[in-house]
Amino acid sequence: MDRETRLKRLKFRSWHRGTREADLMIGGYFDAHSATWSDTDMDWFETFLEEQDVDIMAWAMGVQPAPAQFDHPVLHAMRKMDFVPVSR
């Protein structure tokens, strides 16, 4: 699969999580950072998206420690929380 198609699929999966909060966190992060990802980062993110939203959100917010396989620079960047769009 070419990079563009792969990114489109990841974008859809990132923005269609099941709850608005997860969509904003995961989808917003994807939109802000995915353009710079390597193929290895995309592999990691695909696996990461298989996890439950509550776990992903807890790891990203630092409420729970992430399992070793998810201790990755992509998750570290997600913890900055400077990517979630806020409407006023």
C-alpha cells in the first residue's frame, strides 16, 4: 500500500474512535503530526490504534503508565496535548 493510502486509512481510524473526546485527542494528534512520520512510526501507530480508547487516553494524559511496547516517541509527543482543536 502506498504512503498516501496508508495515511488516509490511519486518518479515518484516528477520527472515528467512538467518542468525541477520543476523536479529538487521537484524530487531532494525527492531523498535527502524521506528515512527519516514518514508515516505522506508522507501523507503531497502526498497532497503537488497536488498543482501547480509554487506555490510549490514559497513557497520553499520563494517568496510567504505558506498556513497554507503547513507550515510543509518538506517544511522548502526544503527551504534550498541544494539538487538540478548541472551539470557543
